[in-house]
Amino acid sequence: MAGVAVSTTINGDAVEYLCQPDETLLEVLRDRLGLTGAKEGCGTGDCGACSVIVDGRLVCSCLVLGAEAEGRKVETIEGMAHGDQLHPLQQKFLEHAALQCGICTPGFLIAAKDLLEKNPSPTEEEIRFGLAGNLCRCTGYDKIVRAVQDAAEVMKGA
Amino acid sequence: MNFDPRYSGRNFSSVGTRPIRPDGIDKVTGRARYGADFNMAGQLVGRILRSPHAHAVIKKIDTSKAEKLAGVKAVITAKDLPDLTDGDAAMYDILDNSMARTKALYDGHAVAAVAAIDARIARQALKLIEVDYEVLPHITDVDEAAQHHAPLINDQIFTEGLEEKPAKPSNVTKRTQFGHGDVHKGFAQADFIVERSFKTEQTHQGYIEPHACVASVNPDGTADLWVCTQGHFVYRQHCAQLLGLEASKLRVTSSEIGGGFGGKTHVWAEPVALALSRKAGRPVKLVMTRDEVFRASGPTSATSIDVKIGARKDGTITAAEATLRYSCGPYAGSWAEIGAMTAFACYNLENVKTVGYEVLVNRPKTAAYRAPSAPMAAFAVESAVDELAHELGMNAVDFRIKNAAQEGTRASYGPVYGPIGIGPTLEAVKNHPHMKAPLKANQGRGMACGFWFNFGGQTCTDLNIGMDGSVSLAVGTVDVGGSRASLSLVAAEELGIDYSQVKAIVADTSSLGYNDMTDGSRGTFSSSMATISAARNAIKILRDRAAQMWDIPVDDVVWEKGHAIAKGEKYGNLSPLSLKDIAAKSGTTGGPIAGHSELVADGAGVSFATHICDIEVDPETGATRVIRYTVVQDAGKAVHPTYVEGQYQGGAAQGIGWALNEEYIYGKDGRLQNAGFLDYRIPVCSDLPMIDTQILEIPNPNHPYGVRGVGETSIVPPLAAIANAVSNAVGVRMTHIPMSPPRILAALDAEREG
Amino acid sequence: MVEVTLWGSLSAVAGGKSRHDIEAKDIRELFRKLAEQYPGIEPWIDRGIAVAIDGTIYRDTWSKELPPGAEIFLLPRLAGG
């Protein structure tokens, strides 16, 4: 199979790669580019562990083809902190112990970032429905919701 | 060796605080490496071919076409994993479960595997493997499988534990019995008796990270295995035995683990990956798909339980009896046995009898799931207890308080209890504002209790002090939920230094002595004991080094608040030496300073919890909603209270999923119909409310800080608490878990029709 | 001399008796004497037996002493999650 040449932007950097036409963006990120922060929990768009933002839209990267990233801007967990400065969501997840095993954490952080960018003052219900596409089996979501609420407060003040 | 594990009632400065976990930053930045995040040079992709049949003889496997496909480097079947188990029946079952030898025993059972240069070629190769099956009649229901006429899964199995050895083989592998007193006499004294049968369906642990490993076997017999596991030392033993490797030459590194809950206590794909690597001569990465995780790993038992409880008018239980049938998958297990032990553990009973039956079915081999077997037994018992309280006209909490076990009570599973927390959790629930909050129409409140044993086990820890005074702690229990933070707190506490000076890691199997599986809520209990012991050993050396630096007898040096202090007026001019001061001079006072500990952490304290929940039921659709949830549990001592709360909340959420939604659904063809997160629905954020927690601390007398395990008990009460809440909301006793909308509607319809 | 109680299934291979008086100073000696008296117990010991001494469960510390008059109860060694 001939590869598809793709030029894209990932976390602000210009990136070029060759991928197979049936290869997912998740496979490209993890296996070709070494960006293993996005996780494969299901491969069918049910768990959200592979969440990334493509041109401002939250997607499951297991449901997007690598070839579809052509000319777009992709944001992953690896680009969430600015240098040594954690994003407020990352900091609040740590402070609230909003992670146990941590496998779902990158997906939750990306989804929460997307949520707060679109709705800076979400209610608890809006947070719960906004993050309903991400599965966590460890925490019962309580501390995740609290971390997002706290981060929203901090970000509004900033 | 002279470690004294007894509780000492000290004041704490680090333990009980809530610092940020040491592995947190890697996990919020995507840098933490899980099972599938590791790669080796020249690595191949492994894939497994699985049986589509629930029960079939494997007549022939032709791998020749797959082997000829360009890019395929190895194809294996059971022939490549010869039987080296030497009569060890449990290991043989693990081997056969990893790769079917003569029969496929469930939909998803591995029958062959390939290693190829990429995933596409590997998938293609699987399609080229021809397996000739002779399909046999199958059985997936636990009650049907126990019948005499059911298709036999293994004709070599005769029921153990019967008074007379049976003449015919059976799917029932074992009968076990627990209890004391005379239940017939007890029931004769009862004014009220409740007798009911209950069923629970099979669920999966549902960890978000599928099983993943990278295996690399060298021609000289050395090998490496990178794997997500709850017990890398146990995986090493099992893999070494199954592959014929020397354990010390197989180095197993535990990756970050993306959830286990008991499901990663068992090897499945790891021996296959090693066998593929051995045959191909290259490293092999093997990652299960979600479909494979559901079809071939995990699950719990499905159960069928009969309960009978009798009480006098004054609310005293006079007798309690239960018969428990648990599915084991196609291999012998001891799951009903645990259910039979835990069923009535919360109560003080004069006459009690439980009987467990282990039942083979054509489903995946049952694996442990958080307090394995206890939630189902608690569901049946706590439902009947609630119903009996109603019949007596007693408040459900008061009825439980009246009959609760306490120190000195003979447990239903045999021994007499020491200090325990069931009474205090019930008192806390009785006084909790949640119990007094008003309910609206179609809402019901339920509560229930739960028990789990908690384990200890073989444990080894190394504590190394750097020349700058920083401390590295290497532990051998896997960090499944924040234990590196709690163990760092324990090291800081014991040494008298700041938490930030300690860095804890999980060491690989070649860097540390053997550690048992991280199961039975033992991670923090056992490794904290070993850490305390290691720190105390290090303190002996620190005192000795300080004595050298001062040139005084070591007996005159004491360790207080992170400093060596010369004891006595004659040393008034000697300023205390900090750990840092002593470490800086270690090169000239005897070399590196370290503390080691190898011990068996026994005496884990039993644990009790009581949960309250409010459920709203839509009588038109049968849909349910959890309105409010409260967990009260005894932790012994909460080392890092935030992560203790996290264990309480996580267990409750898993229990809520089990109670309301989650179940394996098999078709008539014996195939699993919902092997994905879309159709096997675990709770999402919008399904749940905040989960309130209350930590009680009744010290475990067998741990220096009073720690008990906290990880598992929280999944025991929810099934029953929610069933009681739904039953109270709709006015019909719910007896079948999960209480999915169709089941609730069916129960309501049955009630209307009378 | 200590009085030892066996759980239901184990007593079936110990002459059908759940209570036994045995002269043993620690868990190791207790297992040895039980196995001498009832050879059918040996496979159970290999599979794992836990010993509750005054309510505290010991699974692996075979050197644990059995204090006179203590409540000794044998249990199956369990798996956890």
C-alpha cells in the first residue's frame, strides 16, 4: 500500500509524516510520532482516552484517519503545559487527586480544556455531561468534577 | 528481622496529610508509560486467534498459509507451549487458558497466535490460519450448568467436598461449607423468617487500559517482559514456569498500570508473547483489543444465591443460612467458597450455615474483581436482612445495629473477631444527615453493609539514602491508586523528614526481592509495614554513623524528628546531626546508607463499610438515577486521606454500575454479544452524583500505624444498598442484578399481575 | 496443647471432626502434626491454609507461635482483587 504524505501542525509545530490510508490519527500519534499520551482504551470511540483537539474540535483520535490531519491543527496532551508551567487543569487534577491509575487522565484533561474554552463557567451538570464521553473506572468522577470546577475558577481569575 | 508490627498509637506529622503524588506530573503531562507505551528495537506485533465457539474440540490447526505470508515471523499454537506444569493443576489451567490445548472452552479462547512486522500483516495472517473445530453442546448459565443433564465441560472433574465421592463427573467442582450452631434449632425459635433467591450477572473489572506487554526472549535463555500487571513477581514465576525459563533470568518490569481491580492478577497473553518472541527471535509487543479484553480476560462469577434468615419479635436473628452457586468459567475455582465465608460476616449469629458450589460454564475463566465474590453474597444477604427488618417493623439500621458483630463475636466464617468497625459504621450511618434528608415521589433510600478480609503477604522494600540526604524508596507492590504517595509519607514519617525529600518507585523483578501480588487491599498495608521496617533499619545505621562522627558510643545516640541526638548532659555541646549532615559524610563513615526489609506482612485487619444511597425510578421506563450516595468505611488509619476517599468513591461507582447496568449477555450460540464499552455500559460522569465519604479510623492492632487495607470493601455494599433503595422506591423486592430498566419493568409488571 | 477448629470442608478430610486437640508450639508444627495424623490434609496445606489466631489471620508466617488457650481456627487461603 502506498503511503499518504501529510503536512499538519501538532501542538504548534509543523509536522510531516507518511501514513497508510486506513491508519487512524491515534496510530500515527502513538506509533509514528511517539506521542503516546493519547491512549487506546477501546478503538471504537467509546472511552475518550484518545481525545485530541483538531481545529478546535474535540475528537476521539481513534475515529479520525491520520490522512485527515492534513492542513489542520492538532492539540494533544503533550502540548497542554506551557514549558514548565502546567495548565491550571493539570495543576488542579494533581491537587484534587483527580486521578488514580491515570490512564484516562490525558483524555479527561483534553476534554475538560475543550469544555472550559467553550463554557468558562459550567455548572456541575454541564461538567458531568461535557465529560460524559470519557470513561474513568477508578475515581467515580467525584474528584475529577471538583478539579474542573476549581480550575474554572482559577482560569476566570487569570 | 526483629520488626515489631504492633500498633503503637503515636502522633503523626506526615501520615494523614494530603500531598501531591510523586507520579502525578508524568500522568497529567502524558509522559507516564503504560503497558502499550513501550517499544523495543526490531519489535514485532503479536496477535491472537480466538475461538468463535463456546465449546469445541480442536481437531486440527493448519498454520502453513499464515507462515508463508510475507512479513510473518512466527506462528504458534499450544504445541509451542508444551506442558511443563508437572501436575500443578492450577498452573495447567493457566496454561490451557493462555492457549487452548485440546478444546476451546469459551467464545474468545486463544487457539493460535502470530508475530508479524506490522499489525495489518498480523491481522491478515490470523485469517489464513485454518482451525478445524468439532462444535460441542455448551452451557453458559450457572444454574443450568449445575444440573445433572447439563453438557459436561470437563469429564475428569468429580465434585469435591461431598461426603461420598460421586460416581459421575459434574460441572460442580467443589462444595464448601461454613458456619456454627444449629440452624434448624435457630429457625424453630424465629417469629419471622425471610427466604428468597437472588441472581447476579457476570461483570468485568472494566479497567480502561487493555492488557499489554512487550516480550523479548534471547537465545541464551535470558528474557525481558514489560507488562501492565498487579504483580510482576508473580507474572515472572508463572511465565518462567510455563516457558521453562529460570525465574531470575526473566526480568519483569511493571509499567504504569491503567487499572486492574483484580483483573491483572492473572497471565493471559504474556506467556503467548514470550513464546512468540522465542520462536521469532525478536521482541514482540502484544496488546489486547477491547473486544479481546471482554471476551477473554476478567470477568467475575455470575451467581445464584438462596438466603434464609429468621428473627425473634425483639429483632434478634436466630438463624441464617445461604446456598451460593458461583460460575468459575471452564476451570475450577474457589469463588463460591469466598462468597460463603463473607456472606454473613457482618453479623453476630448463634446459628449460621453457608454452602458454596463452584460451577463450570463455557465463559471466560473467572478472575478476581475487588473483594472477589463478596458483593454478590452481600447483595443477597443484605436484601433479605432489609426485608426481615420491614417484616419486624424495625428500622433497617437499628435492626443491623442490634445484630452487628463486635469484638469477641464468632465470625460466620469461623474465628473470633478482634476490634472491628461494623458497629461504628452503622452508628455513623444512623446519625448521618443523609438518613434524614427528605425524599420525593418515586425515590427510595437504601443502605447496606459489607465486609472484606484484607490480605498481607510477602513484601520487600529498599530504602536508599543519597549523599545529599534525599531518599529513594523502591517497593515491589504495584501502585494501583496512589500508593507511592502513601508509602513516601510513611518513609518521611518514620525518618522524621519532609515528604518532598522522598521519591518512591516500583522496582522491577531483578532489582528487588520477591513480592506477592498487589491484591487483597494489601498494597499500602504490606508495603508500609516493609517501609517502616526498612526505615528503622536505616535509622540504626544513621545512629551508628552519627556516633562515629561524634566519636561516642552508639547507645548514646537517639533518632528524633529526622536528627541524631546525643543523649545526656555530657554531650551538651554536640548539636543534633540531620539526616542530610550524616548522609553527606557517609562516604567516609562506612559507605552508602540504606535500609532493607524482607518480611511477611500478616495480620491485615478485616474491614467493614456501610453505604447509603437514594435512587429515583421512572415507573414508566424503569430507568434509574442515583440521587445521592454516601460511603462510611473503617480505614484503620488513612495514610493519605484523599486517596482513601478515592478508593471509597471508585468502589462505590463500580458497584453502582454492577447494580444498575453492567452484565455479560450471551446469545443462544454461546457467544458474547456485548464485548465493547458501547453495549457493556460502565457508569459515565453524567450518571453519578458526588459520592460523599466518611473515613472511620479504628486502628488495626497488627500494624504500627493501625493501617487496614481500604481498596476493596467499598464495592461490597453497593449492590445491596442500591437494590434496597430501588425496592423501597417501587415497593417490589428486586432480586436480580443488574436492575436494568427492562428488569425493573418486568418486576413491576409481575407485581401488578399479582 | 491447643484446641484447633477446622472449617467445614477441611474437617471432612480430618476424620469428620471439626475440633482437634494438638500439641504444637507454632503453625509449622501444627501443620506437620495434622498431616501426620490425617494424610488427606497435606494437599490442602500445599494449596494454602490460613490460620486465625485470636481472630487475626496469618497466611504465611508459619513461625507464628500458638499461645496456650488461644482461639485457633483454620481457613482456606483466599485470592483477592
